[in-house]
Amino acid sequence: MKKIKIMLVLLLLPLQLLVSKPVIAEPTEIIPPTPITFEGEIQRIFGNKSNIAFAVFKHESNAKITSKNWNCVYNGRSTFCKKEDRIKAWSVDCGYFQINVRGLVCPTEYMDKLTSLKRVEEIYKQQGLNAWVSYKTGAYKKYL
């Protein structure tokens, strides 16, 4: 008799699944991802120093993504090249963030604000704002 009951339960189980009410989950609100913004990334990287960072970059590049400044050595000191000496430069500062690169050519990724943020974050983690001359000299303060 037990075998018959077990077989009957096994036969009726699929039928019970078909007639039972399905469980419907409540719809949940789908929240789209927040788009990455330049200002938001600066805030994330520099935190409470983001206003200082913006001032530093304003001084360094005049807030222009296409900014390039070549560095030459005059009298044993590295400084901005005279226009006619750019070919003699040992490095160039590239883009909005003035990321220093050895040689005369800026990598294309440093000429885009969002793309170059990854490198800026690495620089900031290693050296802080001291990586930028206008911070060390205080020249950025006129943009605060």
C-alpha cells in the first residue's frame, strides 16, 4: 500500500505544480547607472581638495585640454622652453592636467580629460598635489 501512495504522490506532484498559483515578485525600480562626469571624478580622486585641484589645473593649462608646454634646461634649471627651443625640450606637459612625458610628443590619451583621469589618480596617490608646480609654488591660489 505504501508503494501505491508514493507512486500516486509522484504522479500528482507535476499536476499540483501546474495548478498552483505562480509566485509573482513585486516589480523593483531599475536605477540606471550614474554617468561618469569629469567634475564627479575630480571630486572622487581629490576629495575635499578638489577645489584646489581645479585651481591648480586652471593655472597649469588654463583649463584647456589641448594645452602643451615643453620643458627645457637653461642654466642647469628645468623651466618652460622658449618657443624657438621647443625642439630641444627634454619633456612636454600634456593636456588639461599637464601630465609630464619625456620627449616632445603628447600621448593622445592625455589630451582627453576623462581618459587621462586614470593617470592623474595614479600621480596623485604617489605624490599628492606636489606633482604640480603651481601647487608647490602657490601660484594656483589666484584661481580659488
